[in-house]
Amino acid sequence: MNQRTYDAVAPAKVAFLGLGVMGYPMAGHLRRAGHDVTVFNRTAAKADQWAAEYSGRSGATPRQAAHDADIVFACVGNDDDLRSIVLGEHGAFAGMKPGAVFVDHTTASAEVARELYQAARRHGLDFLDAPVSGGQAGAVNGLLTVMVGGDGPVFERVRPVAMAFSRAFTLIGAPGAGQLAKMVNQICIAGLLQGLSEGVNFGLAAGLDMKLVLDVIGKGAAQSWQMDNRGKTMVENKFDFGFAVDWMRKDLGLCLDEARRNGAPLPATALIDQFYSDVQTAGGGRHDTSSLIRRLRKAGT
């Protein structure tokens, strides 16, 4: 049962495009907060299921779902998926009223964010790139951290509504800055998980009680969210916690592409991306990202 409480905000007419593991609960929080919500999903049955569960509506196309909305939120897979729901005759931009805002929660490239920002302006619309951190649990609990790129006045219009599914909704900078901040997030997480994998595996090989060790070092300088939430499950060989290796590889690919453009060296990130490729090859593409330890673990440990 949902325990989230919502701030009193004037109801808005909104749309949500993309009802995957993140979008489905995010749209649900908007509805629970009292907003008028219409959804779209490529698999129409999923949209109809959401509409029945939350007493909302579904649209047959992005354009239809976005019609007359004040704010259109989206969370899809990648740059091409995003363009497919935004542009063209049946895309959201074709159905949005002048002055409406499109808020993209997809983890995508900074390049596509800037492209769609300019396209929105040509349509008389506003656009924010707003990737999220917090994973499936954050979406379900309405406690996502959102990094936003775009114009300040537009951000201020959207923020009260977006707080329905956010614990923090922060303007980082100009269009594309939200996506760049998410890249920083993923670079840091990848490094943390590789270090945690090596540490846990080392301790197991040394014969230590690693659950006890994690309890102890988790009270010191080594503490991190990953250690607190994934350390013991790594010891237990459990890797079914939401954010999949396949998705992390997509995200790290965006980081590496951007680094080639801006000249920032990412030697550890490039190596860890290859380690994740090894996990995929071993059949772990749908395991969560803590499964990096599978490369290191000896049989029987």
C-alpha cells in the first residue's frame, strides 16, 4: 500500500508517455496527488491497465495523450524511442497546446536534449531534460532524485507537480545539463560497484564473514548507498533488484560518447563498461548492476 503523502498543489492536466518499471509508478503518483492524468504506452494493454488501476485515461497515440495537457512527462528507453514519441504527425509535440511543457525523464544523450529543446521552441512549447536517479524502488516510493536542464521559469512551473514522485527536483543548468549530470551519476555508481565487488570478493576469498565486515566498514569512510543496499545481497549471490546491466551499458555508452566530445578521460569507466559486457555475455544482462561481482567470484564462494 502506498504510504507517500503529497503536498497541496493546484491540480494540473498532465500526460505521461512510457509506462515501464519507472513510468508506471511515476504516473501513478501524479494521479494520487490529484492531477488529471492521461497515459500512453506502445503496448496499449499496459496503458489500459494503468487507466483502470488509477481511474485515469489512456491515449492511442502520444499526440492524443498530450492533447490539451499543461505538462507532458515521458520516460522511455533511448534517444530514438524519445524522438519517436515526440516528433512527427502522431508525436506529442503535434498535439500539445502553445506554452505547454514537455519533461523528459529518459536517460538519453545531452545532444538529443538540446535538439528537442530547439524543436519545442519552434512549436511554441517548452522542454526540460530531467533524468532520474533512485531506480525502481525510488519510482515506486515516489522518492526519485531528478536532475534538470532547461530554463529557470519553466522549471519553476513544473517543480510543484513533479514533486509528486520526487524527493529532489533540481535545476542543474542549461538544456542538456540534466543529462550530463546523470552521466556523472552513472560514472560514480559504476566505480563504486566495481570497488565494492572487488572488496567483497577479496573478503570472501580471505575467509571473512563478509556480512559482519560490511556492517563494520559501513559505519566508516567506505560507507555508500551501494554498500548499504547491495553489499549483503552480493554476498548472497542475489542480483534481482531493478536496474539491469543492459540499461547500465546503455548509460555508460552515453557517458563514453560524451567524453569523446568533451575530452574528459574515463579510463576506469571504459574498463568497467567492458566488465559489464562480460556479465552480459555470461547471461546476466537482466541482473542488476551489482552483478559485477560475478566476474570475480570463484566457484563455490
